[in-house]
Amino acid sequence: MNGVKYIVKKELTRVFTDKKLVFSLFILPVIIMVGLYSLIGRLQSAMIDDIEKHVPSVYIQNIPEGFKDVMAAAGFNGNIANLEMNADVTEIKNGILKGTTDLLVVFEIDFLNKISNYGSEGGIPEVKTYYNSSEQYSSAVRNSFVAEVLSVYQQQLLAERFGDLSQLTVFNIDVDPESSIIVDEDKAAGKLIGTMLPYFITLMLFAGAMSLGVDAITGEKERGTIASMLLTPLNRRDIVLGKLLSLSLLSVLSAAVYAVSMIVSMPNILKQLTDGNLNNLSMKFSTEQIIQLFVVMITLVYLYVALVSLVAVLSKTAKEANTYISPMYIAVIVAGMITMFTGSGEIPIERFAIPVYGSALSIQQILSGELTMVQFGAAIGGTLALSVILTFFITKAFNSEKVMFNA
């Protein structure tokens, strides 16, 4: 054990006395997370403000009598042009396609007469709205026009036909929708944050292990310092465990900084994305959830460190190690992203036993307060099993003179 302590102390001293490593591992994550989410929030607000300030360009063909009054009453303003019955709208449609025009509204010919004579002379008349769904301005203008103008006009015409529209209402559904919502706000917040946080945690844990592991093993092989260490009386198994434990500790500390920064910053961006409807958004963790999250992160980061260390010890140069690690990084990204699209149904227990993916699922379930002890045990068991196997192979590699001295 003294050998393990010596190696751990040596690695921690190496990192914490290097200002560049301290900055990249513990300060840069805060700057990235806070800056990233602040930027996203500002960009989202700027986009919404830009759409609200945009002056819509709308063409209306065969405009019926009284419709202008409805637009005026609704306060719908913009560059509105009225087109005659037989006007060619080809150029207008091209403008919508190019994004220079927002909306073309076409009423059927003899629109009001068809409404008045409904049932005796044909069917229901149509109002066509031509817009570009790939253009934000066009989509926003179309949605606003339909909701604020056409829907109001429709109700007005119905009132003229039937008189009191309340006579057509048999019952109301949720007059006050807010009073009928039954929700656990902490669980709802956890589900929202849980769509992104597991992905980032698993990703950042691997990034930390990758940057530290290659330098601590392959880098020392290139510099020759690890050869000197192997010639000391230290047991090689102690060297392996000391390397793995120190790298795991440093990776967890770095990932914890990322996680805390994300949890603090994410509510702000979620409020922006939901138009401020999450004013009560908060995250509250029980002691059990904190312990579970900590254990999942510890076991996952040890697995990452073992994976990176095995590749690093088998590689002759840092460049070679990074080349082999890149496919692993992609696999971790994919595993984390899959959890973002997990449905709300019951998740088969065997999925939690899949290394990396099971850990990401566990983090997601912890945040929503739905992780069971069976699922937790499967995730930890699958991760530890692979970690033990990798540690065995790393120890064998350290005991090989050919591998350690790049013979």
C-alpha cells in the first residue's frame, strides 16, 4: 500500500503544481459551462426579439368585405398588400421561397357568398396560407396571422350564422388549465435536465481521463521517466493501482466541476427555451440520490481511466495512443446521446448492465428520482466487472518488459 500512496502523491503533486493543468481541469470547465449557457440564453432571447421586431410582409388575394376591420381590431400590422382576383402570384411565391416575402393568403372566389349559401351551393370555402416552413420569419408570421386574425374572423362569421356561440358549447375543458395540473416540480425539472446532463457528464469524464491518462503513462514512456520508476523496488501492481487511482480522482474532480457548473447554469437556458414557464424550476437531491450519483461517477470514471490506461500502456507514442482512443471517444458520445432519446416507458434491467450506456441511464434516472436499487446495482456491477478485467490486462502489460520499454 505504501507504493500505491507514493504513486498517488506523485501524480497529484505533478498535476497540482502545473498551472496549465490546474487551469484546464478545474477553471476552464466553469468558464466553458457558464459562458456556453449564458451565450445560448442570450442568442435565444435575441432570436425571439428579432422575430417580434420583424415587420411582416403579407399579400392577401380576394380579400372579403370586413376582413380589414378584423385585422385592425387584432392589431396585426405590417406591409400588407391586397391582390385582385386574377392577379398572378408566381413572383410572390418565389419571394416566399427566397425568404423575401413572409406570407400569401388566398381566399376562395366569392368567399362570403359561399359561406352564406353553405349547404345549398357547394361545400365549405377554403383559405389558403402559403408560407416557407424553413424560414423563421415566415413561419412566425403565418402562425400569428392564423391565431390572431383568421381564427377571430372564423368565430365572427360563426356568430353571424348561429347567433350566441355559447349555445353550441356542450361543456368546457379546463377553463383554468393551471389548476388541473398535477406535477412534481422537482421531478419535472430533473427530467428536463436529465435529457442533457448524463450526456455531458459521461463525455466530460472521458475527456478528463483521456487528457490525463495519455500523458501520465505514454508520455512518461516517451520521456523515459516510467522506466526509472520500474527499476525501483516498488511493486508494479502498486504502480498500476497508484496510477489508476490518481487519474480517477483527478478526473472525478474535473467532472464534478463540470457537473456543478451545468446544474447551476442549465435552469437559465431552460427558462429561455420555455419562454419563462419554468419560474419554479429547481433541483433538490436527497442524500440517497447524491450518494448514488457519486458512486456512478466514481465507477464510470475508473472504467474510463482503465480503458485509456490500457491503450496508453500498449502505445509507443502519445500520438499513437490518441489515435486509438479516438474511436472510444466516439463510442462514448453515442452512448451518452442515446439516453437523450430514451422514452418514458420501463427500461429493461439488462440495459443498465451495459458499461457507459447503463451509467448514463442511471444518471438520468437519478435526476428524475426514478432509479431503483436493482437498476443501480446492475449499472455498478456491469461497470466494475469490465473495470476489473481491464485492470488485470494493464497489470500484465506493466509486467512485460517488451511493452514498458517499447522494445
